Amino acid sequence: MTEIARMYGGSLYDLAAEEGLETRILGELDEVSAILKGDPEYLHLLSIPSIPKKERCALLDEAFRGKVHLYVLNFLKILCEKGTLRELPGCARAFRVKYNQAHGILEATATSAIPMTAEQAERLHEKLEAVTGKKIDLKTKVEPGVLGGIRLDIEGTELDGTVQNRLASLRRSIAGITV
């Protein structure tokens, strides 16, 4: 995340928090980021310096007025005017980081070889909340190379309970035995 994204996203969070709109704005930022990511040609159009800023902002107005909060729309226009609309995903990330800190939320990703069932994910979610004492925003993903078990990443701290990691540990301890 760039310093621009951190500054802009953080400032938008502060404004939204003052108004009690942080949850709504977070959701809308994620939606708009996904829309722009899904249509790179539209994002490119909004970033062409030869098109007057006023026209580019009018395109944002046409696309998003009445669909997102005015704060989000104006934020998009500011990024567009400054030529930094490509920073939107980073701004949304910075907003989410501040949101999570303010609401006692930890982000966690559980990686497994096969998809977890809803019940397994729910049990893991409950266990992580009990252990950390915080709300957990749990994402799951599948990596066939994991072989078995689960690898957890909780805000940058990795807990590796995979078979692959256990075998590697076993190999290291066997290699350390002198005969």
C-alpha cells in the first residue's frame, strides 16, 4: 500500500467514522473497487489526462450517483482529479485496516488442500475468536500443494499446521540427530 493510499483511505475513514458511516462506506468502497477492477478499460478511460477532469468526473457521476454515498462519489472524483484513481484498491485497504483496528477485528486466512465445509469454517472461526478474544474476519482458500491440514495467516502471523510443514520439521529433527 502506498503512502498516498494510506493517507487518502485513512482520511476517508476518519470522516466516515465521525458520521457513523464507516460500515456502509467500507462496503461501497469494496464494491466500487471490484467494479473498476472488473472493467480495466473504464478505469483507463477515467485516467486519460487528455480528457478534461470535468468530463471524467461527469462519467463517475453518471455511473455512481445515487448508487453510493456522496462521500464515496466525491472521494472517487478527488482521486480522478488528482490522477490517482488507480490507488483506489490501496485506499480501500487502508480504510479497512483502520476499520478493523477501531472495531477489534483481526483478518485471518485459512488455507487448506480441499475446500472447507461451512461447518468446518464456522468451527474454526469460533475457535479463533475464543483464542484471540477478538472478532475474526475469516477467509478460506484452497491450495492443492498444502497436502493436508491448515495453514493460518492472522494479520501477518503464520501458523502452519499442514502435513507438509510437519514433515519438514520431522526431516530437520532427523537431520540434526548424529549417529
